[in-house]
Amino acid sequence: MNSSVSATKAPRLGPLGAEPPLFDTAIMFQESLHRYAEEVMRPIGVALDRMTPEQVVATDSPYWEARRKFVELGFGVELLLSFEPAERAKMMSILFEELGWGDSGLAISFGAGMLPMYMCAALGRTDLLARYPDAMLGCWGITEPDHGSDSLDPNRKIFHPEGQYGRPNCVAQIFDDEIVINGQKSAWVSNGTIAKVCVLYCAADTGSGPDAQRGCVVIVPLEAKGVSRGKPLDKLGQRALNQGEVFFDNVRIPKDHLLAGPDDFLNAVEIIHTAANGLMGAVFTGVARAAYELALDYAHERKQGGVPIIRHQSVAHRLFHMFRKVEASRALTHRAIHYNFGDTPALHVAMTSKITGTQTSFEVSSEALQIFGGNGLTREYPIEKLLRDARASLIEDGCNEILAIKGGYLLIDPDRL
């Protein structure tokens, strides 16, 4: 053995980088997910990326094969809730990173599909959880045509002093025995045109007019009379993710489908926002990892100047910083998700995960494309798709600028002012 070579050879890291040893269940969990991500998600994600939005959701679309095989894995809300909080946090971090590594559009579709069930469990409604199980594809209806990231700020912490929320686009009237819903949710509802059930966040009207600040959360079966859908959205990235409008025309829902009334609305926004932001960090850590790994492989294979390009200082320097960013994003995401399964979840901690993970995915995929050079611009290689997918993440689930402002205000200690 050449001792000079072995002395400089770095130890081989595990599939999740510099991750401490996982417990046995987590190892099997990660291995199963990685096989699924590699063998099912990646090829189907590429195929869906090249289809029209209508083809993506057609009955013969490969999307449904990916969805069916994911459900068969059994890694849904019910399984995750069976773990103790620390183990659950680790499993959720692994789950969504591996799904993001496979295909971020499918990952967001499957994640959003769990949210109605997750909120039923989080708010103690096991009766509704039994009626709307994991196999039923869900969606989260919060964004509206006239209200985007401001929907995540119902307590008006980031509003300009002269700002007004304006008229809500969707209102639920709450009566003694039923809820009547009118209005619409915007084209950005993930799974909007294909979901079977919606966890709907909207303005509440208990008799004195609609109040978006004291809204409500309702579980809505989307086959209910009066529900209709818009056309699937055609967009730059995450094309495997169906998004579209949902319309409500005098939709009548039993009162027992009310998850949170006006008095509990702010808390319900924080619960779902905390979960969604944390998991966005995990998904896009997975995207960044995918881009880094592809660039690392290519840098060993591609030769310029008679040597593999990883021998060139600028490429090695670039790859190291890509590796550093992926490791930092994963560590922060795991930390945030773990903390938020404790007794006092913190929304601004989840925001650090979302902003860091998504920004890292965009930066690392852009650097990866630079390493691929002209080849990276072509559809023959996967990097341009990763870059498009990552770019969308800076806006979805609350744009990063608004989240940072809201997160900054959450750092204020009123006792020190």
C-alpha cells in the first residue's frame, strides 16, 4: 500500500454524510426510502417533468404509480406518530430528505398529502384521522388569489402600518350544526386538482362578518357538493407537483369537521407552519445533496487538461463549499425538527430550516451546474431540472423574505423594550 496516498484519503462518509450512527429501525427506514427514491422517484420525476400539467394528473400518468408505491411503504402519519418524539424527529428528517433527493415535486406532493391527517392527529381528532387515512391524498388550502405569504401572518406582525389585509377570498360561516364555505383558494394549492381531502384555513364568520385574523380550520372532503377545481398549473420547476385552484360554492360540512375555531386559529397556523417549514428544510437539503453528489461524480469522470476536473483547484474548492453547505443544512434541519417535537415548538426555528434548506438547494444546484459546464444546461443531464426545482422553493410555503421578517420579529423580547 502506498502510505502517502492512504494518509491523505478521507474516510468514506455514510449516505447522510457526517451523521452519527443511526438506530437499527432508522437504518432500515433510510435504506428502504433510498431505494424507492432512486428506483421509483427519480425516473418518474424526470418523465413527469417533460409532460404537460394535464398529462401529469391523467389516470394513466406514472405519478399514480409513484404515489401507490409510496403508500405501500407505509411511512405515513400513523407510523411516524408511533415513535417517541426524538425518534420521530429523526425519522421525519430522513423521510423528507430522501424524498427530496429523489424528486422534490413528488416529495412536496406526498408531504402536502399528509397534512390533513397530521393536523387531525396534532389537534387530537382521532375520529377524523380514522375517516381520512394516509392512503387518501390530501392538500393544504391556505393561499388565496389576493393573499399569499400574508396568510401565514394572521396576527399582523409584519404588516406595514398603512397595510390592510383586504377582503378574504374564502370564508366559512360557522353555524350550530354545520359549516358553509364559499370562495376559492389559489392556483398554488399543492395537489389542488387531485386531492381527496383538504385541511382548509380560511376566514371565519360566526355572525358578525368574515375575520381572517380569527379564521378557522376545517377538514373538507373534496368530493362534497359545491367543490370544483381549476386547471393544473403550468410552471418552471417541480413539475411533478400538481397545483391548482379549489372553488367552494355553498359547500356544507358537518360541524364536527371543524378542527380549530376562531379562538384557536393562531395556534393552528403555528402548528402547521412549524411542521411544513421544518420539512421543507429536509426536502431541499435532499435536493442540495443530490446536486452535490452528481457534481462530485461528474468531477471524477470529466477530464480537462489531461486530468479529472476535480484535480483543478477551482473545482475542488467549489465542491468543498457545496459539501459544507449540505452538511450545515442537514444539521440545522435535524436540530430544528427535533426541537419542535418538544413541549414548546418555535416557529422561527422552523423558519431557519426552511430558509437555509431552500437557499442551500438553489446555491448548490447552481454551483453543480457550473461544474457540469455546457452539459449542465442540457436536458440530457439532471442538473438543470434540479436548479429549476430549487428555484421554486424560495417562494413556496411562505417566500423567504417574508419568513425572515416575521422570524426576526419573533426574536423580539418585549421585556427588554
